[in-house]
Amino acid sequence: MNKQFYISVSGQDDIAINLAENESVSVVLSHSTFRKEPGDVTTTFKVDGYRWIGDDMDIISWAEFAIEPGNEIKISFQEASGPGTPPKTDLRFVPEEPECSFCQKKAREVKTLIAAPFFAHICDECIETSVDIIKQRQVT
Ligand SMILES: [Zn+2]
């Protein structure tokens, strides 16, 4: 029996990923924010992963798409028993507008928001504060 999992975002086609019996995967979810002009913020959601067959590992990029705050993202896992079997949903979330993990300012409230894995971000203002703290510690 083959294993499958599905990634779906509201309003887009499901991405189906098939795995052989001896394969396993780790999935890495991340999102990052780009700002073209003030007030014009685009958030991109990425699904990457590692596919293992025995000791061999490949890094895969499965999906990358623009999301809006409020879009629903579903990750579903399924033991495929035939075409048309509805996927069993294991994980579902609605991303909010990204914010700085340190000061909680939203992407549109700062000049730059830099993304790290697992939805952590830091803004340009917190980076400046951090640099000041580091410089002060180096003086003393
Ligand atoms: Zn900040």
C-alpha cells in the first residue's frame, strides 16, 4: 500500500505527494514576507522536505505560493486505498500577518521583517537594538 499526503491552500489545487513503502519524509514549513512598496506586503508560504530511502536523503521543494492573511492551509496524510479516497486531515492552520517575534510589530509597521524557519521573524528595529546591545557589551 502506498502512502500519500496532500498539501492544500484555500482556493488552489491540492498537491499530492506519493511515497513508496520504504520511503519516509520530513516536512519543513516556512513563510517569508516581501515588501515591494510601503503597504504592499506579499507573504510566501513554502513547503520543503527531506525524503529518505534507507540512508539516502534528498532535499525537496514541494510547493511555494503567495498567501493572504486568513488563507487556510491544510496538510493531510493518508494511507492510499484507491483513487478518490478523501484525505485524512492531520494538520490545519490559518496563518496570520507575520509579526516580529521580539516586539510583535506587524510586517506593515516596520521597514523590514526577516523570516526564520518555523514562523519566527525579526524586524529591522529589533536588529538595530540588538546591534546596540552587542556594541555596549564589547566596550565594557
Ligand atoms: Zn521587532
